[in-house]
Amino acid sequence: MRVVLPILVVIICLFSELHAQKNPVIESFASPLKPPFSFSGDFGELRANHFHSGLDFRTQGQTGLPVFAAKEGYISRIGVSPYGYGNALYMNHPDGTTSVYGHLERFHPKLQEYVKEKQYDRESFQVNITLSPDEFHFKKGEIIAWSGNSGSSGGPHLHFEIRNTESERVFNPIFYNLGIKDNSIPKIISVYVYPLSANSNVGQDRSKKRYETVPVPGGCRLKNNLPIELYGKIGFGIQAEDDFNGTGLKCGIYSATLFCDGKQVFGFKMDNFSFDDSRYANSQADYEEYIKSHRWIHRLYRQPGNYLDIYDPAEKNGILNLDDGKVHEFEIVVCDAFKNKTSLKFKTTNKKSPLPIKYQSFSKQFLFDQSNVFENDKIRVDIPKGALYDDLGFVWKSSSKPVGCYSELQQVHSKLVPLHKPYSLAIMCDGLPEKLRDKALIVAIDPTTRQKSAIGGEYSEEWVTVKTSAFGSFAIAVDKTPPQITPQSIKGKKTLTNPSKVQFKITDDLSGIKTYRGEIDGKWALFEYDAKSKLLSYTFDKNRMAFGKSHLLRLVVTDNKENETEYKAIIYK
């Protein structure tokens, strides 16, 4: 008994910890913005290479709305970046949660000045600052910042998250009583049926099929209202959307459940997830359909290499063997986080008429649960274990050298197949001059437009090697062209056309901007970079430069192949 009791206590503690990770504590938070609310994105939405990790509050197309602390706490981290969340605040709370506020225009004045000092100390616009609990404390409802459009934002809005402070697992903010209401039901727009084996078919066709729906009281039905004829190993998918309280703004769904003959065979809920697992969105989605049609389709079955933990129950993978010649009744139930739901019911029939197995040619069979290598005298592809979501008949082809390139064009499978991890890609050079070796890189080439986009890479012993997370068509190119600096507020390298700031547009033709450095009279100056618009801006600061005199302005921009451009001007301010 003395041994059993401590073990029992440990088991209970472990269970409690896991339970806390899976289920957010329902705790009242204030909204970070004043109502009325509307949203351009909700928690768990499918996005390219990730799930959306919070709520996107619309700000009526403007910046500068007050952003309030959602709960009492202290600022634990401040981020400033031309990418991602842009200007962002992270606030730790006593209950073990962290609220996150992204794409901000500016911070509270005392935070803004603190950040500026750190930027000058580090001589860097981009900073990631960690703070202690006793530095900046705010009460619930106090202004901490103003909304903006910084970072990789596609338009003015506030990105808001709630995380577990210790694990950084993100929780659905809807469950934290932000004052948001929603009485509208989700919509199921269409159903997809996927043959998943060599002899499976839908209506005697091996291709996936899409079936549109029409609304009916309490849900929807298939537009043709006929049973779907299929055979073999089958999976389903749905195109579905939701909005908040009938605003008409399309958002993602919270949950979906698939029933076959009254029994649940698959289900998922977007309560919370780990950032480490966010890229599994490429498997939860029909990635190919997104690339081809820009439709987000939720799979209602689980690929074998998908280890995401949003599925309930976990053992139901949604893959069905429908080869018994019987009629089956299916129901798909889609819910939002406010328990509004919609339902689609349909029937399937199957006849014992499998199609002959069609053998497809491929270069090598890749298995999802192990590492895979393909190599010859032109190319090396090294895919780590855990990069594939399913077994793959890997295809490689080589064709003639593209114009301006230093290798043949290498088709590395298909860009329609997603990867969970980066793989190593190496291509053999063909005719690369020795003087250009340090300028060589791998580029992806669009098969239709022939447009090149930089992937990167380094030269070594006749090969150029890079880590990349996508398949496609690749070749070796060189970047020997320096970046371009275009003044936006200076004429003739001396006359200011804007009395408050100087701006430059900086561009690069291939490898991309790596670094920039701006100076006023030989001292580092805070040039803020907006990567979306490619603008560099310096606001004149009387605390860091003397007004009423001429100044030497110098800007140096370097690309990822160390090509450099310098701009100098004598300005009076």
C-alpha cells in the first residue's frame, strides 16, 4: 500500500497536467478592442503551412485604434520585425496564460521609448526583447498599444492570441469570454470523395469528386440529391465556412464529425494546438486543391503521417473500406465554437466492381515513416523521416537547361504534394564559371511563366545544396546584381521633399535583401523596414541629431549573395 499510493499520486498529477494542456481554463478576459466586433480570421483556420493561431479583429480598414490589456499582467516580451507579427506584445498573466497582440502600429509611450533604446543599443530595427515581471505591469483594460498593419499583415487588423505561458500551446480565445456573440450557423459548401487505393473509384473514376450542396431547413443536402456511387478504400472531405453573427465575412470552422450508419468514424475540434504541430495544416487540408483552386478543404480522414492531436477520438481515422455492396448512410456535422451547427446527410452505394489496378511509373517508392534518398549524377534528394504525410511514388525528371541557368531543369516530384519538414536538395552544376561560384543558388522555376524565384543554397565541389520545404522544378542560377535603392523623399541627393522623414524603396532582383544599414553623420540610425511595401523609413529625431545643419546620410543594402549597394546624400535638416 505504501508503494501503490505514491504511484497513484504521480498518475493523478500526470493526468491533471495533460488534461490542463488539452482543455483551456475558462477564464474571463476583456476584449483587446472596443466593440462592435467583426473578424477576418478565427482560431484554427487552415492557412498555407499553418493553422491560424488566434483571432483577427477587423479595424475598419484603419490603423491607430486603442488596444487594451485583456487581463492584468506584465509585458514579458516585445517583438519588432518586418515579417510575421510585426510589432507585437506578449503579456503574462497570473493564471498561467499569455496574451499576444500582433501587427501593432505603435506601443504605449513608455514601451515605445524602451524599445527604441534597445534598438539603438543593438543597432538593429528588428529586436526580440525578453522582460522581467517587475518592469512593465498593466491592469486589465489599460491601453498597451495601438492597432496597425505591421509585419506580414495583409491589411489593418489586430491579431490576438491566448497561450499557455509555460508550453506556449495556443488556446481558442472564444472560450475566454471576450464578449463575442454568434448566432449564425456554419455552412457546408461541398463534399469531396477521395479514392485512397489503386482500385478504389467514385462513379467508376479514380479521381476525387466534388459534390455541391444546397441549403435545407436545419442544414443542407447534396445538390443532385442522389446516392454517391463508390467502391473500395474511401475518404471524405468538406469545403465549409463560418462567420460571426451573420456578418458575411468568411472564417474557418471549429469542428466537424463524420458518421457512417449512425456511428462516428472521424472527428476534430480546434480547441488548442502546439506551434510545433501547426504545419500539419498541410495534411488536415487538401493541399493540392488549395494550390489548384484556392479552396480550403478539410479532410475528414487522417493521413498516416499526420500526428496532430486535434482528433477525437484519436483511433478513428475516417478511412473506410466500402466494398460490401451495401447502401450506407452518412452524416457530417459542422459546428462553430458557440455550438451553432449544421448537418449534411447523404447516402452511398457500391457495387462489387473494382477498377483494374492501374500501375503508375515513378522513380522510387518513398515511405512516410522513414528517411528517403534519391540520387544520381545530376541530383541528390534527401528527405528526413517525418517529412511525408503518406507513402509517395516519387517522380524525378530532367530536361534542358533553362535560359540563364547553370544546370538542367530538375523536376522534383510535384509542388502539389506538401512536406512537413525541410529536405536537402543538391543539383550538379553545368558550365558554372569559377568566378561565379559564390554567387550561385538554386531557383524554383514556374513551368508556365518560366519565372525564377530564389530558394538559396551554397556551392561546394560542383554541387549547389539547399534546404527547402517544397517540391517543384529547380535549376542553378547566379545572382551578381546588387540591390536597388530608390529615394522616395530626396531629390538630387540633397533636397528633402518630406520635412519629417526620409524614405527609400529597396529591391533585389533574385536572392533577396539580407541586411541594410542606415547612418546619419557616421552613426547608426533607426531605419524602419516594411517588407510588404519594401520601404525603409527614418523619422528625423532631434534627440539623436542636431537640427539646422547639413548631414551626411549613408545607406548600405546587401542581398543574400553579398552583392552590395551604397547610397549617399548631403541633406539639410
